[in-house]
Amino acid sequence: MTGGSMGPAGAARGRADVVVAAVALTFCGGVFALTYGFDAVPEALMKGLGAELFPRLVLGVMILLAALIALGIGTTRMPAPAPLPRMVWLTGVVLLAFMGAVELVGMWPACIVVLVGLGRLWGERSLVKLMASAAGLCGALYLLFVRFLGTSFPKGLLGALWP
């Protein structure tokens, strides 16, 4: 259907676009204001973009795209999307719990538990396969980020109890 009205569903979709654009613009305004609090880089060390310039450029693009969405430029009317399946919400809750678990038990135990848990949630029943894939992925991430790149990950409150 091009050119015609889609009725109440199309009108609701247009209002939803304006709401999404308003939320995006509000977010961008807040983050843009935060860039004024960045520490100044001494001129002798300054090469390329300053610490605040790149985020501001990205925010500028986001602002432009949000304005286009709000004005309906480049969008076509579509029926309202189907509601998100329950599994999407459950996965989001598990990932939020993972962030808390990292603070409590540390990155690696939390990562193993969330990978096995999500695998079970998504339908895999073989704990051997889940444990092997979780251990393999965590091992590869550990080797890459900790050993090769020299970064560190949170030990969590419980991990801080022993050296």
C-alpha cells in the first residue's frame, strides 16, 4: 500500500516513530553535554581527533537520523510489528542478571553460568555440549584478551577475597 492511509495502525506507527526519535534526541543531548566534561588532551599529545570530537560526530549522525525519523523522511508506513516473543524478554533478563553476577563472582564464572544457562533456555539439553562450548569460548576469550592483549576482567566481590 503506497500513497494511501493505513488507518489506525499506520497512524500509531507514525506516533511511535516520533516517540522513538524524541527518546533518541534526548539521549543524544544528554551524552553530548557529558562530552564537555572530558579531560583536555595536551596539545603535544594531540594527534587526530580529540577525545570529545569522535563521540560528538557519532552523536551528530544519530541526531540527523532521529530527525529524519521524526519527520518521516525515508520511511514507509508499515503495519505495527508483532509483539516480541517471550524468549527475547527472558534472554534480556538473563543478560541483565549476568552483569550483576560479574560484579559478584567475577567475569569467568559468570560467563560460564550464563552461557550454559542461555543454552538450556534456548533448548539445548546436553550439559556436556554446553559446558564444552562455554569452556572453549571462555578459554579463547581469556587467551585473546588477558594473555595476548594484556587486559583484565572484573574478579567480582568474591574473587577479591583471595589473591
